[in-house]
Amino acid sequence: MNKAEQDIRMRILRILESADHEITQREMARRLGISLGKTNYCLAGLVEKGYIRIQRFKNSNNKAAYAYTLTPKGIRERIRLTVNFLGRKMREYELLKHEIAQLEKEVATLGVSNK
């Protein structure tokens, strides 16, 4: 699984852990900025791995609706993915800080103000 897929998986698990468990896939896709089809695909994978449970029920508008619940295994996976994400972003941040410092030195050497 690549970093982008890990990030989407983590974000889905975070949404389900903190949000209304009756969130629609359409709303989840909107929050994630991905297609509805990709959201459905990712949710199916999370169910298959045992990270979430989906319960189907009839809502008040006579439509089938779904409730999503994180399993204990899903909570552990969300924590693992969050720790990996945080470590990766901290490394990126340190590299960016170093690059900014280098660029500031270059600009100062050229006698140009960056303001």
C-alpha cells in the first residue's frame, strides 16, 4: 500500500472514529476529496480487513442507510497509521526547514531581501 492509500485509510478511520456513525459515503467522499467510487472501494477493503463493521438499517426516509463502526482492530490500525503519518510529516517538515534555511542563505549571499 502506497503513502496516499495509507493516508486515505487513516483519514477514513479518523472520520469514522470521530464523526456521526451514520455518515454517508457521499459525505465521506466530499470530506476526503476523493470520488464516491474510491470511497466505496476503500470502505470495502476496511471491512474485509476487519477494521470496520457496516450495519444496514432503514432510516426515517424509507431508504437503506448504513452505520459504520470501528472495531478494536480498526482502532489499533488508525493509531498505527497516525503514528506513521506523523513521523513521515515530521521528516518532511525537517527537510523543508533545512531547504528554507539554505534558500535564505543563498538570498542573503546575493544581497537580496526576501521581504
